[in-house]
Amino acid sequence: MVLRVSLAETEVVDDPALRDLLDDAERARADRKRAPSPFVTAHAHVRRVLGDLLGVDPSSLAFDRHCPTCGSTQHGKPTIVGHPQWSYSLSYTDALAVVAVAQGPELGVDVEHVTEADFGGFAQVTLAPEEADGFAGHEGEALLAARAQVWARKEAILKATGHGLVVDPTEVVVTGPDEAPALVDWRAREERPTAVTLADVVLRCPDHRASVAALTDEPVEVVTLR
């Protein structure tokens, strides 16, 4: 079988009407942000996409959270109340929000602007020692795009497992930027996921890179929603 993952992207906008889709807790979180537009756009986007797929009013959706590391319900991977068969994941930058949705296994999606990978210590904070060789021959914008793609693969896996940055990205080894996406090794003390399938995503926004991870051994088909 093939796992079908629906993916939708939207540009970040400053639209006060989007706040009407959020619940009180989301609006409170937005108010604590120095620049709330990315948060508001992203969470309104989630509600619109899920509302369309589930056939419900976007503003009526409710979410639970659970952290697999500490057991807290105040943070961690979100689930949709009343729809346990569905999994979703959200990622956003200052300019773009991306949501992935599927029926079945846990999902993770991550999107990175290529310029976010433009810092001198990238290899030290992101890569396992042997992963650095995969960037040989990449320079300039191509190097930043390759870094962003590999970074997105790692973050997508950690969002699917629910660990987030509790696990050091250097302990999650993935294939190089010129290879098909896959998890190569898991070196964290936290339990390794039993199965992971990765898929890179081609976005309409060319200065971003994104990947989807699903906790399954089935192949993944990413279908872009327009």
C-alpha cells in the first residue's frame, strides 16, 4: 500500500481576520509573539486545511498535545480531538506555512528557508561527522539549498516521533542531498522509531525546502493541495 499525504502551503500574511479562526489559547500564544503574523497564518492554515478534509467548521476544531519525553499535555505533538485516525504536522518560517495531513501513521513536516542554513557552524550543530561529505561539490546557493533539504529531513523525522529538539539533530543521520531521502541511523538514547519513510517536497516557493516523514515502512505519495 501507498500512504497518501496531503500537503498545502500558504504565504504568511498580516490579516487580522485570520485570528477569528483560532481558539483562545492560540490567540494568547500569538499575542506573546514579537511578530505574530507567521504564527497566526500557520495555525489558521491548519484549521482551514483540516476543516476542508474533515468536512467541519475550521474554528470548531480542538487539539490535544502530548510530549513523549516528559508526558506533559502542555506541549508536544498535537492530535485532533475526535479524529484519532488522522495525523497532521505543521511547519512555518517567517514567509511560508506548510501543513501535511494523512490518515494513519504519525507525520512530521518541516520547511526551511534556504538562508536559514547560511551560518558557519551548520555542520557542527546539524550533521553527523560522516554526513559532511555529502555536500562536496555544492557551493553558493546550491550549498544552502542542500543544507536546508537535509535539515528539513532531520526535523521532519523528529516532529513525526514527537521528540522535536529534545533529540540532537546530529544524532539523526539521513542520506545526503543528492540521494533519495531516508533515515540511515538513529544514535539518540531515545527509542528509535520502528519505521520511517521520508519524502522531499517540491514547493511553489522556490527559496524554501521541505520534507515529510511518516512513521511507516510503506511508500509515501505527497499530493499537493491547491
